[in-house]
Amino acid sequence: MSDVLASRLEAELATPAPAAVVALAAALADPARDAAILYYGSTLRTGDLAGVLDFYRLTRGPHRSGLHGLVERLLWPEVSYHEVQVGEATLRAKVATLPLATFRRAAEGRTLDTTIWARFVQPAQRVWSGDTASARVAAEACAAAVITAGRYAAKFGPAQGPPHAFWLALFRRTYAAEFRMETSDRADTVLASGEGRYAELLPLAWQAGGVAFEAHEQELRPAKQGLPGWMLPNLLGKPLNVARILKAAFTFEGAARYAAYKIERHTGVDIPVTPFRERHPFLAAPGAWLQLRKHQAEARRARLSSPNS
């Protein structure tokens, strides 16, 4: 890995995050278990802390045993939802948890999963770390994600073109390969928020990843030989995501509170989180759905009976 790319990514990860985000990460951290916490996603790009903040909590090793531990090792990450009072505000966080070693292996492209390197070629901040060594390994993993993504960008991009064309081809392929709510058009939004950054990173990623290329003014021409295969990651992308969604139906910590927040945010309907719904979100889902439908039907009847309707 080139020193230039490593230094570039370390500087980005070390960029100070908003104080509220740092405080939230500190509240989420378990110093006995966690190695580092990374903040990423749409709220980092927009600065809007009113929504759900996305974190990756990287642990020193697997933290569950037995059957649950086996599932965790096969279908990482573990997902949880948290609401934390920071000052006078309630901040909401969705946290993906997995071992730092697994994160690094996935970032290096040594698994068939695309989710880690496709996400962490995007901007991130290291908002908490347990020690200097863990902070360094997390930074090395993020730099590896850029290299892996850069190699795939060379594969999917044109024979010659501006950096934007290569990254756009990459993000559209990875969004299409995963089972996600967003469409592949989301790639344009991701790139628009930092086009200069991605243009700077691409030649650094190719240099570090052993991709020979030529530069012609504002355009790049990479060698297409020796690039990674795509057939298996593409075939397994959606099945892996579906398997994770099914697993989350039973293991998503805080799922009921997360669902209630999303329902209220999008429909204005407050679904109370009872102890039963907290403990058994999957079993409680039909009842919550019926309650939502009832509220919507009552609101519809009220509008129809209004004199101004």
C-alpha cells in the first residue's frame, strides 16, 4: 500500500466530527470489547443529525458464542439501534458490529461480499478508538477498501475516461448487485458530494493496487488485465443481503424502536413500543401493522367527513 494513499485516508478518518457525534460514539463504545468506531453515510455527507446516524463498531474479536456466534461469523454484521440523549438532543444511531479482522479481510476483497469496500471507499470518520494500534488497523482497512474499489472501478469503467466515469460505473454495479432500497441512481448522489475527492483517490488507488494506467490530460486509461472477477460477488450479492435481512428479523437489537421511529417519521403515526414488542419485534410486527392501518383509516375518514373536504 502506498504511503501517499495511507496518509490521505488517515487524515480523512482523523478529521474532527461534530462534538455530538463524538459524544454519541463514546456512549456506544465498550472499551473492553471495541477496537474502533467509524462514522459514515448520508448524515456525514449532509451534516443533518436529525435522522439516523450510521456507525460501524469494530470489535477486538467475536463476542458471541454457540449458535448465535456461528451465525454472527457467517452473516456479519450484527445490527442494533440506539437512542441516546446528548445534551438537550436525542440522537439516533444504527450500528453495525463486526470484528476488526473481518472488516479488514472484507475491505481487502478477500471475501465475496461487496458491502464493506463499496461503503468505505466513501468518506468516513474514526470517531472513537480503543488504542493507537486499533486506530491504525482501522485506517489500513479503509485504505484497503479504496484499493479494492479502485480495482473494480478499473474493471467496470470505460477504456478511457475521467475519474468520475470509473467511480460511477463502480457504484452503479455495486448498488445493482445488492438487495437495497436505493436504486443504482443513488451512485450519482454519492459522487456529487465529493467528486474532487474521488478524482484524487483513483490514481492513488491504482498505484497502490498495481493497476497500470496512463493519464491523458483529464482522462485515465487503465490496463484491464489482472483485475478481480465479478461473477461470484454479483451472483451472491442479493442472496447475502436477503439472508442478513432474515437474520436481522430475529437478532436486530432495538428493532421495535427503530421501526416505530421510521413509521412516525414517514407517516406521523406513533406506534407505542411495548415490552412485548421490544422483546419480540418479529412476532409483534403484524399487530403494529394493523395498528398503523387503523390510524390511517381513521385519518382518512376524518378527512372525508371534514366540511372543507
